[in-house]
Amino acid sequence: MSVDEIASARRALDPLALAVSFLTILPVPMRGPVDLGRAAAWFPAVGALIGGLAGGVRVGAEPVLGATAATVLAMATLVLATGALHQDGLADTADGLGVRGDRERRLAVMRDSATGAFGVLALIGWALLLLAALAPLSQTEGLAALVTAGALSRWAALVHAGAAPPARRDGLGAGFDVGRGALVFASACAVAAAVVAAGVAPGLVALGVALGLGLLSGWAARRAVGGRTGDTTGATVALVEVAVCTALLGWWR
């Protein structure tokens, strides 16, 4: 392989590097500027890896600590591996929706770094629901659920972005413009991850849940603040994680 071919291959992998850098705390080097919309094609694949990491922690810890404590460690892994990116979005969105006022007031509250009562309640609800959904599952089911939820929740972020225009002219919501090619590739990755990890029927059920919530969150963001923001996108990821795990619990039980 020539030097030019090697350089071309490295440039082709830059969107993947940005997806890893954006969705995790890993400091992945990139060789040049990359559009986040292109990197979004890899979001489900990176999400599946994050879920697999959390599921692996649960599988390793359960024989020693039991299902509940192992699930808490898996949830902590989800938060730490992503730098609480999606939980921060969930809390900010809850605070924005909970405040009284017009769209501008809600957007201002969502940009405030302080977490209010609604944000705290949303985070507590997320943690309790995810714990309740994962703790009853076996080791194999828990791993499958986390991989599936990791992939589909990041794919739902793309659905959310397509269902709502940017609420501001600046910020992450405005820059998260997902092209058709990226969406098609991401959708293929999401379907493959869900079907392989959870099985055909439960994987497709989980896919339907993720699609429905992605569209619903886009509609809700348009109604509440005029469109998507980085916070509403992160909130969509957090909510779909819980919903997919809950749906799989219901299917397997």
C-alpha cells in the first residue's frame, strides 16, 4: 500500500475517530477537521461498544456482588465512559421544560450550567428505571440489552435530529446536520447491532421503540423550544437507553 493510500484510509477513518471522541472520554487524535454530521454515521457502532463495555462490567461483577450491585456498576460505567454527556442533556432539558415562560426562557435555562430540581428528578428517574430494567435480567440478557440500547439510543439521536430543525443558529443542535448517506449507514449499523445482540424479534421491537421515541422527542422539542438542541439530543439518548432496556425486559419476561 502506497503512502497516499495509507493517508486516504486514515482520512476515511476520521469520522469514526470524531464519533469516538465526541461520545466517549477517549482522547482520539484526528488528522483534520471533520463534520459531526458525517461522524454521526458511526454513532450506533460506538454506542454498541459503550453498551458492551458496561455489559462486560456487569457480567464480570455479578458472580461476586450480585445482580443489583453489578447493574449499578454497569450504569456507572455508562456515565463515566461518556463523561455524563447524555445525562447532562437530560437534566438540562428537564429543567428547561419545567420552567415557566416562553421558548427563549426555556432555552436560557437549558444553557445554564446549574442543575435545578427538575433536572435532579429526571436523573433520579433515569437511574431508577434503568436499574429496575436491568437488574432482573440474566448476565447474557443484560449484556445483550446494553449493547442493543447503546446502539439504538445513539441512532435515535439521528432520528431526533431529522425530526426537528435547530432551535438556535449556533450550538451543537445547529451543527448536527445528518446527511442521507450517514443516516443510511447508521441505520444499518443499528439494525445489525440490535438483531445480532438481542435476536430478530426482540431486536426489531427495540428498534421500533427507539424509532418512536426519536420521532416523539423531535416533535416535543419543536413544540417546547422550537427545535433540537444538544441537550434535547442528549436527553433522547438517555431516554431511549431506558426504554429499550425496559422493552427487552418485558419481551424476555
